[in-house]
Amino acid sequence: MAALPFHFTVPIIYIFFLSHFILLVQTSTTPDFNALISFKNASDTSKKLTMWNTTSDPCTWNGVSCINNRVSRLVLENFDLQGSILPLTSLTHLRVLSLKHNRFSGPIPSLSNFTSLKLLFLSHNAFSGDFPSTVTSLSSLYRLDLSYNNFSGEIPATVNHLTHLLTLRLENNQFSGHIPGVSIPNLQDFNVSGNHLSGEIPESFSGFPESSFHQNPSLCGAPVQKCNYTVADPNKPGSEGAIASPVSPLPTVSSSPSSLPSNEGPSSKTTHKNGNGGSKISHVGLIAIIVGDVLVLAIVCVLLYCYFWRSYSKKLREGKGSKLFESEKIIYSSSPYPAQAGFDRGRIVFFEGEKRFELEDLLRASAEMLGKGGFGTAYKAVLDDGNVVAVKRLKDAQIGGKREFEQHMEVLGKLRHPNIVSLRAYYFAREEKLLVYDFMPNATLFWLLHGNRGPGRTPLDWTTRLKIAAGAARGIAFIHNSCKSLRLTHGNIKSTNILLDKQGNAHVSDFGLSIFAVPGGSSNGYRAPEAIASDGRKQSQKSDVYSFGVLLLELLTGKCPSSMVDSHSGSGTIDLPRWVQSVVREEWTAEVFDIELMRYKDIEEEMVGLLQIAMACTAAPDQRPRMCHVVKMIDELRGVEVSPCNDMLDSASESPSLSEDACGASQ
């Protein structure tokens, strides 16, 4: 065979290497690329995963989310996928796997590689075989839903290993045998209805509603019908001990004395012969029997009352000890069915135009604690549909009546601005007060400034610091100008309340909550002197300006305001503004700035300019500028277009739904 001419050979070699190079680039994007492609080729017979192709980044495919180029979340629901999920078992960094409403079949392969898995939803498929044994080795699992499949066999007692489990749904399968007597301390959502289970329901599951067990005719015990304990025939092989089965109706017994069995014999003293040779119970004997029955019934009622009251009291105590969001890592509920236990559940109130969800969706959400603040604890909550919200539980707040709370939330919920974290909904009940916000994914200013100081840290550059300062100033100025009749304040400005979105834009959070502050709260290094002298709740827009000035000093110095040590005495603390003033007074201005900023050139003038703005903000109250003037000064420093203070974007016009009537509603 003749060799190809050179001018043909070169393009072929080039195409060959180019195709291999493209494949190499794609597979190097994420080590999970091949597993995803194998899964698509085997399962997507309907060709619905059109975005899954070899020319795009797998982390941008629909249903796929990544962390550090490893697939962490795979949500493919209602895609008509089928076959086996075996190719997915190599996704070792997976945290969420949801394949609900597809046509997968066959046994579940080993899932032991999913050591980080927290949520597993495989309902409404055609999986079969025994309960997947490797699931019980997933110690981090919070939610497990295998409902509406064809699983059979017994539910293994090893589910007890899933100590973090909050949801266990196994309904509408073919499971048989007994429900294992396990104890999963935090279980909220449990359902085994529509199976072939038998025997007595373990006490650890008796607190769930009857609907969790229905369509299992051979189940008995609380909360379904009582068990009838019958002694097995010892002559039958394999029969021993007592067998629990549902109670059968007792035969009707006539109350006529003639229907009672006769008591014949020489020792009988309570009967007498009638004319027909029969026997009848005397009136005294009959009364004694009735009185005896009444006494026995009364004793049984007292015992039952004591037993159930003690059990009910215990549940109440446990409910009060494990309320919503009680854990540091996960959202909990005092009970999945608080209405049955007599709790005031309240309702989630959404603001106009916001996407709505149910309280149960929030309770089922996978969540982790973001941090604790002056008004409570904040959580990141991942809903079942993939939406992410931030939830603040107002645990340490001093809240008055419901009407006052709702009116104030109505004002805060209508504030919309690119540099504030929007309040999307709130929840009010006697036991819980929750606020639902947008989730900001890029941490806080505090973490960017102070987190991981030392070797290997990526410093926060000057341009980013100046951008964050400008964004935060605009957000605070908007809050101040949005409702002039109320003169709204933030009341808790600090670096942990400046959050960043995906683009690095600053968003101010926790605004307007200072009215719920506990009187006499301690200073955190940001609070104005006049606010410290008051009871802690009398915040003003001037005190907000002071707090923002401290925030600017934190950006410039890299020092945490709450941990400043007095360099003169060597002990005790000194607030950051006083320390800066003392250094500047001695003409050591260069010593003020963060050493991490020294690597950048030609920024000294801008740093000194921002320092002057910060010192003006932390001056005496009557000498502090308004926030709109602070925005103007920072914009001038950055060289961007400046708007007059009375014609800024930071006005109520950016929240068209917020009117003066709405402002006055909370007065």
C-alpha cells in the first residue's frame, strides 16, 4: 500500500493530536468527567441530557455542581433515565444525589465510595433487591429516600449506624418482616407504609403518626391498633414465645345472669336452686361482681393515665429541648408533626414576588451553621429543589409582641438594593422566630481579612478592599435614606455582616435588627461611645457612621477591632480608632497600614485618603458626615462618577414597593 503524500499526512497527524488534546483538556477539567459520560451513555436513552457533551465543562452541565472541580451534587429528576447507576459510584466527592422520578432498575450497587454523601433521594424508580446494605456505612447521611421502588426482604438493624439521619422513607416497597428496634435520635421524617411488615412497632417509632405505618395489615402497636399477644403452640416446630398480632374483636357476651356459668359444688354459698333445678347468682354476688369489675376498671384507667401522661410529658420535654435549628450543623425540628403535640407552628410569610416554599421544605433542608451573631445563629439551608437560602434564628433577640414584629419585618422586607442582603420571608411562632435571606456564597469580609493569616494565604488586595468599602457604604446609605419617617438604622455594622456574592460585590446584612437587641450588650469594638453609654438599643444613624468608620480602619490596618491590645501598658485593650489616632499623632502614619498592602505600589495616596474618611467617621457625633457624603468621598477616591447627595441612587426610588405609608406602619 502506497504511503500518503506528506501534505495529507501532516493534517491527519494534526487532527489526531488535536482531538486527543481536547479530550485530555476535558478529562483534566474534572476527574469525574469519564464517570459522567459513561453514566450518560448507559442511562440517557431518551437523549434528554443535551448539555452533557465532551466540548463543555462538566461542572456547567444541568444537574451537576462542583467544588474544586469535583462533582459534589448531582440532581437529575424526571429525566426518564434508566438502567443502572453503577458508573456514578466513582464520584467519591458526592454530597447530594437525587435521581427521583426516573426508570432505574435492578439492585443498588455498592455505595461505599460515597463517604461524603449527605442526601440520597432514589424514590419513584424501579430499583429491586434487598435493602442496599452499603447505605448503612454512609455515616454522614442526613436524608435517605428509597420510597416507591420494588425493594424486598427485611429492613436491616444496621440502619442504626446512621446516627445523623433525619429522614428515612421506605414506603411503597415490598419490605417484609419486623421493623427493627433501632434508635436514631434525630429522626424527624419516617415512613414505611405500603409494605408487608408485621409484628409490633418498636417504641422508638411509636411517636410517628399512623400514616407512617398504614397498609401494613400485620403491624400492631402504637400508633396503630393494639397488639394481641398469643402464646405459640410448643408442639409446632419453630414456635416459641409470644407472638404479637393485631387484636381481634371479642365475641359479644349477654349481660343476662342466666348466661353466666353456674358455680356448682358443696362449697358454693352464693347460689341457690330454683324450681327447675338450675342455679342463679344471688343479688349479693351479682353486686359484688359488678363492684369488682368497676374497681378493676378504675385501677386500669389510673394506671393507663399515669403511663400515658408520663410518656406525653417526656415528649413535651424532649420537644422543648430540641427545637428548630438546635444543632450547630443541621436544621432540626422539635417534631415533624408539632400541630399534633400542641405547638404553635406559625407560618412563613413571603414578601411580594418571592419564590415560595412550605415550612416542611425548610425543615427537610440540608443545612450547616454559618456563624453566631448578636441576634442569633445563621444557617445555610439547601432545599430539596436545589435552592439555597440563609436562615437566621432569632434566639438571643428580645422580641415584643407578634404585631410589632410583623410590622417591622414588613418594612425591612420591602428594602431592595444591590448592596444589601434582601429579606425574603419570615416565620413567627411562640417557640421560633426565623428570617429567610438570600444566600451569599463568598464568605464574609471578616474571613477575607483575618482568615488563614500566615504562609500560603492569598492577601486581600487594595482594589478589592476599596470596592468592598464603596459597596458597603452604598448599602448603609440606602438603609438610612429608604424610610425618612423612621430614620432606619443598621445598628450592628461589623465585618462579619459584610457578605460577598459570586462577583465579589459587598452586601450588608443584619440591618434593622437592633430594636431586638438585649439591653446592656457588651461592646464589640465597632459600637460608638454614645451607644455604649446608652442601653445598647438606642442606635442612631450617627452611630452607624462611627461603626462604618471602624470598618474602614479594619480594612486599612488588617487589625480586628475587638482584639486590640494597648501597646503602652502591654495589657488591657484599646479601641481601634484611639490606636490609629495615637499613631497618626506621632507621625508614624505608615505604621497604621496592613503589612499585606505594602506589596502594592502607588496606592499610598488612596490609603491616606481612606484613612482620613475613616477618622472623620469616628469623630465626635456632631462632626461625623452623613453616609451619603461618605459614599461620595469614597467614589471620588476611586475616580468614579459622583452623584450629589440629594440625587443619589441610594434612595427609596430603588424600592418602588416601599412607601411612606409602609414606613409608618411600624410606628
